[in-house]
Amino acid sequence: MPDSTVNVLFIGDVVGKPGRRAVRDLLDGLVDAYNIDLVAANAENAAGGFGITYKTAAELFDTGVNVLTTGNHVWDKKEAVPLLKEAEHILRPANYPSDTPGQGICTVFTPGGVEIAVLNLSGRIFMPCIDCPFQRIDELLETLSDRTKCIIVDFHAEATSEKRAFALYLDGRVSAVLGTHTHIPTADERILPLGTAYISDLGMTGNEDGSVIGIDFDAAIYRFQTQMPVRFDLARGVPVFNGAVITIDLSTGRALSIERVSRSLNRSVSP
């Protein structure tokens, strides 16, 4: 890797054991193939498809992930509260109220000594009613102006219109705005006019075939047909790994490229 650039791999929403297994089995090869300097992953569904725990977070860190972001489902496991209070490199959306446990920003040094900031924010359309992400990101960027130009944003949101607007608002001010939450990878990866890499959604890392965003499809169909409560179990099948690699110019903080990454394990994994 030239000294003037840095490569970041961001993994889409890791869903349960199948997603964790895909990260464990595929990450090393991708790090080598793309000369990755920093790995981040959204892990709000890492524990059984709902929430995050000490064990699942440790498992992902042990595979080589450097930073874990989350979203509205992070609170689905009660131990997330003490975990987020303690863990420096596990984030929750920064636009939750200020007294919410955890933090929405961290910085990480690559092996080459480059400081990269990772920020986590949530949209508000069809999502919990929390603080304005546009106002909050302005506040956060003020704190980074003297530290680093390399800034990666996980925007955890439902509506593609809100994601696109947020990315254009930040164009030229951050290195990348990467959408998470919908579990469906989008084909709109691009470099925006002022140098910010963007994709509406990184997709899901977990069991895809026979599933509705990682959940057994029979339960999902029943819920849509009846509107009745139903237990959501993870789907069985062959896990997929979805994410994106972003190459950043260190002198400017602008993205030079963004490439979608999609891989599949060669075997089935039970939930």
C-alpha cells in the first residue's frame, strides 16, 4: 500500500452466529487481498440476530475487527448497557440523548500509525425518535478538525432518501458515509462530487437464502399475513459476507475508490 493512502473494510450488519462465522472464516483472506488497514463492522444483530453481548463482541474483535458500530437493535440484549459503558471501540448512534450509555465516536490507529475516526449515527424516518443527525454530526466534526482527515460514518437508517441527503450534506467533509440497517446491499456505491464515498446500504453478513433479512422466512411471512406476534428465529443456510472497501487519500481525507465486497461460505451454518 502506498504511504499516501489507507484502505478500510466496512462489514455490513453481522447477523447471529452465521454472520460471525462468515467474518471468522473470510476476513483474513479479504484483509490480505485488499491490503486492509482497518476493519469495522455493524454488530447490532450479532447476538442471535438481536443485539450484542460481551461474548459476541469479543468473538468479532478476535477475528480482527477493530471497531463495532450498532443501531436501534443494540438494546435488545440487556448486557449491552454495561458493555457500551466499558467498550471504547463499540459505538451506538451518537444522536441518542446525551445520557444514553455509550458513545457514538472513536478514533483508531492503523498499524501504520494513521488515525481514523469512526462515527455512528441513526436516521429518524421509520426509526426511533431521537436527536437530529445533521445537527449532531456538525458538533462531532468540530471535535475532529485538528485530529484526522480520515473519517468514516455508519449511517444506520431505513429510508434511502434520508441516507442520500445525509451523504450529500457531508460530501467533502468526511471520507465515507456507509448505510446500514436494511440488510439489503445496494448497487449505488460511488464517489460523490466533493470526494466522499457513499453507498445506501452495505447489506447483511449472515444467512441469506431462505431468509427475510436473516430471519426464517416462514415466520416473516406469517407476520406479514396476520400482523400477529411471532417468534423470529434465524434462517439456516449458507452465510454471505457483504461490505465495502474504501481507499482514502491521507493528504485530503477524500475517498479515491469504493468497491462492494460480497463473498459466500462454501458450507451451511446453523443459527
